[in-house]
Amino acid sequence: MGKKVKKDEKGPPSDVFETLLVESRQAATVVLMLNSPEEDVQSKACEAIYKFVDKCDENKKVLLDLEVLDPLLSLIQGPDRTVRRHAIMALGVMCAHTEVRKALRKRSGAIPAIISLLNSDEDSVIHEFAALALSFMANEFASKVAIQAANGVEQLVHLLSSHDPDVQKNSVEAIAQLVMDYKARSSVREYNGLQPVLDLVKSEYAIIQRLALLALDRLSQDSENRRVLREIDAIGRLLDILAQPTLNDLHVMAVMVLSNLLEDPESLVLVRDNGALKRFVALITDAAPPEDDKKEGGKKSSSRTGNKKSAKETKGKKEDDAKEDAPFGGDCIIPTLPDVKVCAAKAIARSARSAENRKLLHEQEAEKMLTTLLSHDSPEVQAAAALAIGVICENVSSRDCIKEMGGLAPLVKLLNSEYGEVKEAASLAIANLTTANNKNCLEISRLGGIDALLMCLGEVREEVIANAACALTNMAQDEKLRTEAHAKGVVTALIYPLSSYNTNVQSKVALAVSAFACDAESRREFKENGGLQPLVQLLNSGNDEVRRNTAWAITVCGVDEPTASEICRLGGLQILQEIQTSASRHNTFIEAALQRLLDSNLSAKFSLYNHLGAGNIIEDGFFDCGQLKQGTSFKTLEEYCAQEMNDKRPVLLVNAKWVPSEEDYTASISSKLEDDQKTESSSKVKDTLLKSKSKIKKFKEKEEKNPKEDDSQDKERESVLREPGVFCPPPDPQLFKYIEEVIDKILPLPSIRVQVVALAEFVSLKMGGRIPRGEVANFSWELPLNQLRFQLKSNVIPIGRIKAGIHIHRALLYKTLADRIALPCSLTRGEYNRAWNEVLLPDEDEDPLIPKFPPKRYIVDLVHEPGSLLVPDTQAAVSYMKL
């Protein structure tokens, strides 16, 4: 047995530290190791951090709190490639956390340091995670600006041509996020990035294809980019995708890009010439093209998840369409399959905004496809289809086409949808379909559209109200439909929306009021239900269209004197006067509304403008309260009658009606008949007065033959002339007698000139007779007038009760009586109680061959030489008109 020999084991040199294997379970310890001078320790520490932060977001926040960012930023700029690789891997994954990105933005050198790793000298792994970090950072606008400033767009565009799919995926995703800023879109074009992005659509990896389409969708929002995409045949490539059933999961994204490209007429013409427009339109219908049926069931065998995973890991995996992972980052807007039709319908709507494109779409029967989608189960699809119809039917031919294809019935049905977006789109479509198309209006009414539109006026969504009001306005052009809508309460339904704060609603509803308030019954209903007050308030709107439509509605409503008086009482006249003096707000509609109010309320017109033309017929209820300044509020007769007696100028009243007594009843009947049958035509006025007179005689005969019916007739008189709650102006039986006397004695005279002179003499006789020149100041008229005011205990004096009057009283009485016998004359107020009447008379000559026209103007003397006709601008006429 041999001897054991002891081995001679030599230890390490004394100046060398033995290798130490450390096993750490604390993240803080690993963070400290990042500051080690040994590159191997730094690399392994970065690798450990990468694995730790890749597990969950909480780990990212833990390391952020341990202040790991500064060491990592230092390491990604270090000399060792392995350390840089592991450091950027850890930092790239950490950028998924919002707090990390916020902390990096505060470090001015962080983004430039990351971009520096995108140069061609680095390996593909560094490129992959540097691009990943930038794709995360580009979620915030501030980071987008910083990346562009550091020339990050150019570096990312270069990486699009990388052979590594993960680098391509992260780079195109970063670009997709950056081009949400319009400045970056032009930068991608300047660095020739459109072609590489388009080439990625042909990638064998689904996630890259989807991100490329997403980037193209945002890039194509720039008009210059669309031009470049047309030049590189982007439309052809997108249509190739739509032609392949196996790529149906990319169809929606392709349609989104096409919707941008088809905004340009050049693109639509190109698609039409290629014969692909029908195929594109057919995409939005449930019926698949024939070639798709043969290839049914084939789907692209690649993952469609939106997680931040490697493109290599997703290759070859099939996806369950019904259970798709929650999208993240740039993929979050990628819609599900039902949205394919929505995007396609919206693409048609965007393209149809130009008249040329609408014509092209009509030739390709786009209306048929859109009509089919109105019956789709998805409310989003219904809304998109209705919106597209609303745009495309601006083409006149499309309106008839949609009716023939049965598109009106589903649209009316959609007005009752529980989805506000669907209602808004359907109401817009119906509003456009009924524009200048009476056949569509009648068909919609037959389908119950009026009831549905009236219900829409009470909706919460303001655009639904505006569209419904617009559709009703279009339908109101047909008298039958207008009557039907009135019977269903359209007038009262329009009142509430007038109080909306939305200017579009205000404008459309005011226009609808003008369309439906065209008859007396509608105006009465509108007035009684309080519609005038919100309508008048709209005149104060700062929107030009609202003021214009409101002024037109007031022009229509102001035809009736009671309505015009109520508008004046609510301050409408004052507002219109104020607007008329404004240089910026004045328009012809305001002027028309003001003139209509004044023509329907002659009392206000005479007080404010001191003139009534020959066409302004003075009727019962007219009163002269004296001259008022422009912009002064105008009171009603009822308000003047309610005032206590004062020392101000009395209000002169014209009222041939009075509370009847037994002997005056026939005269009151005459006055009522006169009011019911009054007209602007002078010949009709004469006929009315003569008929009224004959009816009075018949009534007297009937009263004598039937004395037993006195009680019933008395009740009838009281119900007609003493209606409870109705203001009755002071009676003026003397004026009625004047009218009867004028009709009996002056109306039968042979010529207008003779009637003018005779009426002047009549008025002068009733007002105290002739007053010598220069003696007007000595003529006693004020005392009798004050005595009459004291007798009536009112400031309102009926004109017929005045027995001593000067210029203003005589001129008013003359105008009143002249209008009753259709004798045209004007009334003008001067200063200091001066007023005069002007008439137009032809020359009288025995020779019939001498022309008598044009007629000449004359001023009728009612004071000094009653019946004298004064030529204007002469000394006699001037002294008559002025003091």
C-alpha cells in the first residue's frame, strides 16, 4: 500500500478578489448593483430588472420609487453594447407605466438618449426596445414634440425597412402615435416614410399590418399626403385587401384609410375607373360578393391581439374573433367587425360632401346599399347609414332614388329609436330628403312621419330638434300637410324649443314658426300659448341667422293687428328699431319685420314716424298718443285707458263701435260687419260698406216683424259686444253717424276731386268751421277738449266727440272718413299740433285727348279755406303745414 501524497493547492494571488456569487431577493440591492464598475454586474443587474418589470405594472412603480431611471439612462449611453442592450430592454418595458413616462419627460436628456440608440450601428434588439420606449412616450403630446425636435421621426422611418419584424412593429407603432400631431405628418412625408409604411401592409404579421393601416389612416388626413399615396398606388393596394376574404379582419382599417383618400375627387374618379367603387360600396352590405362565397371560412392565421408582445411570438396563432384580448396602446381604436359597415358608410358620407362625388356615387347606386343598412341590427350601423343618406341626398336625383328603393319607411321608423345618435342621423336624412321634394313629403306623411317629427321636437338632443324643425318646415310648403300638422299641434310644439340656448335650434324653429303661422288660426294659437315672448327675445341674439329667421317669423305673425300689438307690447318694436340703427346687425329681414309691425299697428307707426300713407287704412281701434321718440316703448290702448287723468296731451281714439243701446244696435251691427269684411282693396271697401248698410235695413225689418225675439237678440248683442274679459275701448257713436252720413252724401258724388272737396267741407263743419288765417291761436279748442276729458274722466278722447278742433284733429278725422269711403289720402304730422292730408288727383280738362296722368299732389285745406287744394311747396301750403 502506497503512501498518500498531499496535493499542493495554490490559492489565487493575494491582490485578486475571489469570484463571489451573490443571490439577491431585493430589488433595491439590484438597483445598487447598477452603479457597479464591473460591466458584467451591470449587465446582469439590468437583465434582472427587465425580467422583474415585465411581470406587472406594480413592479415598474416599485423600481421608479427606488430611483432606477438615472442609472439606466446612464447605462444606455455607456460603451459596452451588452450593457446598453439590457439597460434599454429594462427602460423600454418600464415606459409602459405613466409615472415612468412622466419622470422621463422631466429629464431633458432622456428622449435624445433613447433616440441615439436608433442609429444603424446598434443591433436589432436595441432598436426594438428603443422604438418600443418611443412608442410609449409618444402617447403624450409633450413627448411628441420632444421626439420630433430630437429628429426621432427620421430615425424611426429608417427602421421601417428593418428585417426584424419586432423592430418594424415598434417603429410603425411609434410613428402611428406621432402622426396624431399634424406637424409629424408632413415630417414623415419629407423623410419619404409613406412608401415604407404602405409596404408594411403586405407584412406576414397581422399586428404589423394593423399598425401600418392605423398609421396610414392618420397620415392620410393630410391633403398632400393623400396626393403622394395616390401616386404610389395606395388605393390599389387597399382595394386588394378588400378583395381578399382571408383578410377580412383588416377590412375595417383599410376602409378607414380609403374614407380619407376618397375625400379627394381625384381618388374617387380613380376608383371608379378601376371598377372598384361598386366593390367598395358592396362591402357595407350584408350580402357578400360572389367570389367571397367560394373562399368562406378562410382566415389569416396570425394573431390579432393588441398587447405589447413581440411580433414573432404572435406569428402563426389564430384568433377567436368573439373573444379578442383588450387592445392596448395604438391598437385601442381598432374597431370590431360590425364597425366595418359603419366606417364604410362614413367613408361614403365624407366622399359625398362634394357635388361631383355625389354624382359619381349616385351612378354606382350607393343609395341602394345605404338603404339596406337602415334595417341592420346595430344602431351604430343604422346611424352611419342614415347620416350617409343625409349627405348623399343633397343630390336631387338621389332623393327620388331613395324613395323608389323604399328608404323612407325605415328612416321614419328610426325616428322612434331609443338611441339619440340614430334619431339625429335619421332626422337629418329626412330633413334633406324633404327639401324641395313634395313627393317625399307626402310619402313621409303617409308613413306617419309628422307624428314622429313632432315627438322629436321634445327631444333632449338639440340637433334632433333642429333637424325635425327643418323637416317640418319643408313639409309646410304643401297646404294639405300644413293643415294636417296644425291639427296635430305643431304650433304649440314649436314654442318650447324657441327657448333653447342652441343657435341652430333657435334658427330652425323660428323658420318653422314662419312656415306654420301663415293663417289666422295658427297665429292666434301661437299667441295664446305664449309663443310670442320667446320669439321676440330671439331678436337679441348675436347670431345673424337667428335674427334673420326670427325677423321673418315676426313678419309673418305681424299680419294680424292683435298679434302685432302684442309683439309691440313685448318690446319687439323697440328691439327692431334698435337693430335697424345698427350698421352690423341690420338687414332687409329686420326692415321687413319692422315695416310689417308698423303696417299692422298704425297707431305705433304714426306716433313714431308721423306719417300714414294712402295704403295705411285707419280702422277701429286706431289711436294717436302724440309724437314719440325712436326706440321709445309703445303702450297699448288698454294701458292708456287705465291711466288716471293727467295734464298731458289727450289720446285721440278712432272707434266706430260702442256698447249698444236699443236704438244704436243696428249701428253696432254695421260696425261689426265692417270689421269682419275689411280689406285693403278700395273697391272691396265700398262694396262692404254698401252691403253692411243693406244688412242694417234687413235687420230693422226683421226686428219689426219679430218683436218676440227681443230677449234672444239682446243676449246675442251682449255676447258679441260685451265678451267677458275682453277690453272694450270707449264708444264713439258720433263717429259712426259721421260715417253713415259720408256714405250717404259724399260717396255717391261723381268724381274723386268733388269727394275730396266735399269731405273737407264736412270735416271742417263738424270741427268748428272755418278759421281765418292768423286766428288759429285765438280759436277756442283747448277748453272744450279739457271739458270733454273731464266729462269722460279719461285721457282717451274719441275723435267723433270733438266739436272744436284744429289741424291735428281735422286731419285725423279726414283720414278716418276718407278710408271708410275708399278715398286715398295720406296723413302727416308736423310740429305744434300741425297735421295735413295729401291726395293725388288727375288734372280736370274737358278735352278727353289731353292726358290726365300722372296725377298731381295736393294738400287739402281743412282749416282756413275748407276744400281748397294747395300745391306743395307754395307759400300757402308751407304756411298751412308750419307755424
